[in-house]
Amino acid sequence: MKLVVKREPFTAALSAAAAVVPLRGARPSLKNALLIGDAEGNIEIQATDMEVGLRYRLKAESIQSPVSLCLPCITMAGLLKECSEEIVTLETSGPKGVLTIGRDRFEVLGQEASDFPIVPGMGEGPTLTVPANEISKMIDRTIFAAAREQGRYAINGVYMQCKDKVLEMVATDGRRLAYCKKKLKNAGGLEEGVIVPIKMMQEIRKLCDNVPSGEELQLAVRDRAILVCGSAVTLSSLVVEGIFPKYQQVIPKDSDKEVTFKRDALSQALRKAMFLTSDETRTVQLTFTPGTCEIDARSPDKGQAQVKIEVEYTGEKIAIGFNPNYLQDALKVLATDTARLELKDPARPGVLREGTDFQYVLMPVNPKD
């Protein structure tokens, strides 16, 4: 078989596959990508680590005969990035691929395609269509709060659900919870919520950056797998088994104190105070009095800090401790210059809100702990 293809789209496809394949500890076939070419000049690159799967479609300049072969995508992607020629020729002989690029020739050892696992495609059934830029915002606003510790199962991912044309994403690690929603013009699919693994959400986020501006993604659930299709790429992953926490019950609804603040002012104040914290005392205390927020931090081996900023608050004095890193994580994803913090008492969670579409629940921390 002889295949002629433009270098840049071929490199993009192999690079996308290289981001999915496992680097170590997997059977040899998974470290390769499956290349399939047909007589009409269509190429599909498939890759998987048995958690996330990828199908990447592109057009060849010409294909002499159909081909199906596993090739080392990491090696080939790196090699092609070092070349500047426009056209690449790939010839196959058994499990070996021969690349001709300009005056250079490279032999790469691959494997027969028979051992490569099946990577799901979209297939038939209901799909949910969402603008890629909206999906990317929602992922940014939730994924940071998902649990990373092994064995947390149901919270090692981001919960997604679409009901009454409202798409929701939620993530929690047990110490904080990030929730966002988006009203859609049309909806179909994802009525029953699913928990999407963190790695899959990361790959979806990359896909959002790589599709043309204004493009929409198609989301679907097929046999306990979630699939996302955009432009030339289809991603797939098994959903996380388990029951996601009842997040609506976690979001406080009886807060009676409200603080409005400037995002940048609070973020800068936290950065200052954090210099006087340590790994053992990763806590700051926020004391609110009418018009003012005082941020206190202290560490036995560094000293202490007191930083004040102006806020809009008219209630009684209240002091509450938070992990400053967790608070900063939420401030980074706010889209507006101001936000609202709702409190009940020092022992109850605080809720950071931006409008009605983003809520961030943060458990308090006792500075003396």
C-alpha cells in the first residue's frame, strides 16, 4: 500500500493520538495508533488507552489500496514535527511503515491491526448539540473541583446532565463543590446524568480549543459510554460507575449573610496572605464587618499577615476560615469583575455565586486545626 498525505493534518492526527495512548504499563498494541485508509482517500487514526478512545478523520491526497496497520504514533508525530516538507508518503510492508519525506526515508516498526481493540463511534441514537465555547467554559468551571485521590470512584469525574434544555456540570472532592449550568436552544440526550472521567473531560477541553470557531459538539451516551464528536474528531470513554452525591442538597439555601466583592481585589489579597501560610497551616481567616474584609494568615515558622480590602457588606461581624487555594481556584474561573459570597455561620459552608449559572460551595476550615 502506498499513501500520500499532507504533512500538517497528518501530524495533527498523530499528535492527537499520541496524547491518548498510554506511555507505559500497557500491552504493546495500545502504544500504537491504528491507521485505516480506504480506496476513496479517507484516513482514520484510532487510539485508546482503554479509558479514552479517539477517532481522527482526514483526507489523503491518494491511496493506492485499502490499508489497516498499527504504527507508533508518538514516534511518528515527533518525527513529522521536525520536518518542513508539505507532502508525506507512507508505504507499508507487513507490520512495517516506510515514510518518505523530501529526501529523507524512515522505517518504523508497527504491528498487525488484528489485535487492536474496538474504538466506539457515534452510531445511531439521540445526541445533544452544544457550542464548543460553552462546553469549554463549563469544563473550566468544574473540573478543578473533582476528586483526584484514587478510590473515590463516583466523584473521580464530572457529573453531566441535561433536563428541560438545561445542561448541568458538577464536580466535588468532598471539601468543595463546583456547579454550573447553561440554557440550550435545543436539547436531546443526556437526560439521565452520567459521571465523565477526568481524563475524558480534559480531552474534550482540548477538542474545544481545536475545532473551528463557532462550531458545535455532539454529545451522546451509548451503552455506558459517552461520545463527543466535533470537526474531524470523535472521543469516547466509559462513564464512571457509581452514584454521584445529591449535589442540590449540598448547596446551602438558608444563608442570611451576603458579601459582594471585587474578584481581583480578593485574589490579590489572598496571594499576599498566602506567603505567611505553610503546608501545615494552609488556612486563612476572613473576617467580615460592614464595608471591610480582613484576611488573616499565620504560620509558626513564618509569621502572620493581615490584609484588608473593601467589600459591600452590611451585616453583623462574622469570621470564617477557608483553604485559600480552594478559594483562588474559583476566583480564577469567574467571568465577571464582581461576585457574591453567601454565609450562614463559621461552621457552615460558604457559597460563592456568579449570577445564577455558577455556584461554588466551600467547606470552612478551623484555623486552629
